[in-house]
Amino acid sequence: MKNIILLVVLIAFAWNASAQQDAKAKQILEEVSTKMRSLETISVDFFFTMQNKEMDINERNEGKLELKGQKYVVELPDIGVKVYSDGETLWNYMEDGNQVTISYLEDGGSELMDPSTVFTIYEKGFRSKYVGEKKEGNKVFQQVELFPDSPEYEVEKILLAIDKSDKIIKSAQLHGTDGNLYGVEVKKLDTGKAMPDSHFVFNPKEYNDIEVIDFR
């Protein structure tokens, strides 16, 4: 679950430059960051996959991310998960069991899982490397690899594919320390969509007989 959210975050944004990035990777990530910082809201429809050859696992599902500043909603309908944050409170809804847990955002775990903090994640320690370009049809993608300095992320490396023409991340692959290969591919990306603040607050009244677990 957390690896899926991480990859969704990467699709929507990239880190600011840091001293640990090589020159080409630094330039590319700066261009992506500048582009995405200029957008008030972002809505991303995506496919996500999980593969494990040894366990013969090959899953493919769909999801959606909507983000406005520090507020976000992540929906994974195929597995019955919704995550809401208004910038202060975090709601995790599981369709299986019709249950929502509520906590303060600061108590929600690693910042790596929080889309609103993605611009400062690089400070936690990621090294980057420019891999090269690849062409698919009439599109050219720049590839950048990210390597975490801390084992807390449970990640060996992440491969980003960035559209050279519009500087938007189109896909990401995460090699987990658990042996799984997680992937996200952008299906559709919209910017400038009106999103009221109330959109980022989970409303339990919309669900019959919901179990509410409040950790605040």
C-alpha cells in the first residue's frame, strides 16, 4: 500500500535539486519541479502494477490522485482504498470492513508517503543518476534513477521516465527490498481543475454503518 502511494507521488512531482544529484539528473529534476510548482491543482488517473516473479504475482489496477497544496486524495478503487488529507488530518478508508481510521497527518508515518511534502523529500537523502533517453513512438523520455540513503523507505531504487517535451513524469518503477517490483503509469493528467477544500475531508456520513477509529 505505501509503495503504491509513493509511486503516485512520484508521478505527480519531482524533488528539488540537491548536492547528491549528478549534473544532468539535477537539471532534469529542476525542470520538472519548476513545471509542477506552477500548477495550483493536479488530477492524475493512473495504472499501478505489482510483480514478483518468484511468487508468480502479476497485478494491474487503476487509481487516482488529486492534489492541492498540502491537501490530497488518493483513490484505489480496485483494492477498495481511499486516503484523504486536509493538510492536518489523515483519513484511511478501507472498503473491506467499511472502516476508516483517523489520525493527525504528523502521526501518519513516513513523510515519503505524504504527497504534500514531496518537494522536501530529497532532504531525507536520495542520490540520483541520469540513465539516458528512450523513444516510444513519437515520444522521447528522459530516464533518472533514484537511490535512497536510508533503509526506512524499503526501496532499492526508483526509475523515473520523464517526457522530454513537457517535463512531466509519465511512469515510475520502484524496486522494493521485499522483492516486489511496483510500477505506475500515467493514464490521464489534468491541471487547473477546481477543487474546494471540502473535497479533501472524508465524510463518514456518506457511508452506512461505517466503523470510525479515531487515533487523535
